[in-house]
Amino acid sequence: MANAPRELRRSIGLRSAVALYSGAVLGSGILVLPGTAAQTAGPASLVAWLALSLLSIPLALTFASLARGQPIAGGFSAYIVRAFGVRAGRAAGWLFLAQVPTGGTFVSLLAASYLGAPFGVGRDGSFVIAAVVLVLAFGLNLMGLRLAGAVQLAATIGVLLLVGAVVAGSSPRVSAAAFEPFAPFGWPAVGTAATQLFWAFVGWEAITPLAQEFRDPARDVRRASLFSVGFVAVIYLSLAAVTIGTRSYGVAGLPSFAQMAEESFGVGAVLVVGIAGGILCFTPLNAYVAGTSRLAYALARAGDLPARLAALSGRHVPHRAILALAASTLAALGLTYVLGLRLADLLPFSTSAFLATYILSMAAGVRLLRGRASALAAVGLVACLIVLAFAGTHVLWIAAVSFAALLYRRPSSSAGQDKVSRETGAPLTEEVA
């Protein structure tokens, strides 16, 4: 018994699942992007918010359908293996993991900019705060998914209460005249705004590697997806409408959310926004550490990463995968400091990698699912291909990571492979009602 292999523990209930899903999608964009999109398309930016909220339905339900049919730690990577073979699955897994160092650095520095704003910390102080944020996120996950899920739930509820308070406090100042003219920059500007807002809707794939740890994946994965899509849409649309209705955008000085918070709460607005921004950055980071570490663990078991990463600690967490991701992300943070890179320099690498994994995942859904589930995956595939057209030269980054994945060979990789994640059997029969 002492030598029996450890298995992942089924510890995620519906509430924790909704918190993890919502936390993976809701992030710093909720404080920044309503004003940015309004400056781009005016009140018509609401159309872009609504369109992307609707697009989240086929994306989230496709991932949910795949996860229900095959709830394993490999998540979307395993589904791509099943649809297109081992090499495609390995490339998808590597692409998703390749965005972790730059994505984690981006989010941690964004959190530091919010948390440090009330205290006027400089560049060095921001990087110290960013490092602390990263260590906290990876450390919580090392302590076990149950603790991480509890923190995720508490943080998500706290921040949403704050956002709700700002929306409620600002609503009386909403003016119908602020929505006229509705499309001052023309309807093509709505498409431009939609590309800006795509960052705010990334995250539906992040929890699929955790499906094996749901208490009842057949019931809760899809329910959590639907609840989260509706929840996220209401939050985004409410805040965007209030931002436009109060004309809290396009003015030099504080960001739109800070302007509304200041009018709602007074001189303490900067502190309020700082705390909210820090937490809103931490919650998706926490969820992504959980999801990506399980993906790295599954890839290692399948022979697509070094075998040392295929280990679980006494707390039933993939501790070596977590530590490896932590080391790479902290190294990326240090390199960002040394090279003087900006946040704008980091984001395209993560966004392009996300798009590539979404395209492969939706294509896998088209092939593996049936009925309306397959049709929903096709809708998501077409939409993601359209967005990829705006990736520009970062398509070369996608190609480089994919090529490296195809060349990778682990010695004796056939030993100890996770045969379930390698499965390429008959299509799933899942159908979305």
C-alpha cells in the first residue's frame, strides 16, 4: 500500500467550480476595457460586449461537453489528441504552457500596478509586489486545490460585491443622452472594439484539466459553465453600460472604474480601485496555476514532457509541475525587469497562444461531438479563426512553439504513459440541450 500510486482527489463542487470558471475569465479587463472599448466605438461598444458574451456560450459549452465526455487531467490537450493524434495534442499542450511565463508576468505586474497605486511605489516596488503575487498564487496551489478553491471563491465574491457597489452607486448618474449618438465612429469600430475585448473573455478552457477533480463531472461541468457564462455577461454588460452612461471614459486622469469609484466612495477611490484591481488580477492567476499545472502533469504522464513532472505530492497536487511553472514565470518576470519590457510587449505572446489552442480545441469539438454540440464548436471555430487574422507576426511565435513540440522526444516515453489521454477512439456522443 505504501507504494500505491497517488491519484488526483475529487474535491470540486458546483460552487467552487463556478468560482474557478468565473475567476478564470473575470480579471483586470473588467476595470480597464469598458472605458477602452467605449473610446473606440462609443456606446456601440455595448454591441461588442454582447457579441462576445454570446460567443462565450459555444466556447464554454464545447469545453464543457468535451470535459463531461472525458473528465481527465489532460483537459483540452487530451481531446485534441483524440481528434487529431498525439502530435497535435502535444503541440496544443505546449502552446498553452508557453503562454504561462509571459501571461503570469503580465497579470502579476498588472496586479502590482493596482496594489501599488495608493502608495506611489516606483518600478522596483511594482516588481517586488508582482513577485509576491506570483509566489502567493503558486504557494496556495502547492497547499492543495481545496484551499485554492476556497480562496478563489472568497476573492471572487468580495470583488464582485465591490463592483456591484460601484455600479449601484453610479447608476443614478446614468443619462440617456450619453448613449447618443450610439455609433459615433461607425459600425466597423465595433469590430475593432471586439478584438480589444477578446482578452476579457479568455479563460473557458482553463478549468478543463480540473474535470477529473470534480465530485460529479457529468452534472456539474456543464452547469458550472452555463452559470458562469451568464454571470460573467451580466457583470461585464452592467459595468460597460454604467461606464458609458456616466461618460466615465475618454478623460485624462483616472481610469473609468476609478472615476466612478471616486464619485461613489469619495477620496478613498484610489485605494478601493487598487485593492479591487489586485484581487481581480489574482483570481484568474490562481485559477490558471491550478489548470496549467494539471495540464503539465498530464503531458508528463503521456510522455510529452520530462517524466519528473508526472508526480503528485502527499497533498495530491502535482507539486513538481507547479514548481516548474513557478520557476519559469519568475524567470520571465526577472527578464522583463532587466530588458525593460512593457506590459504591451508581453500580452501578444499569450493572446496568440490562446487563440491557437482555442482553434485546435474547437476543431476537436467539431470532430468529436455530435448534434448541436458539434455545431456550437463550429461556430466557436469560425469566430476564433476570424480573431486570429489580427494576430499578425505573432503567428510565427505559434509556429515556433508548435515546431518545437513536434520535435520533442522523451527517452522511453512509452513507459508510464497515460493511455486515457492518448485515446483516439470513437467520437463522443455528448449533445448540448
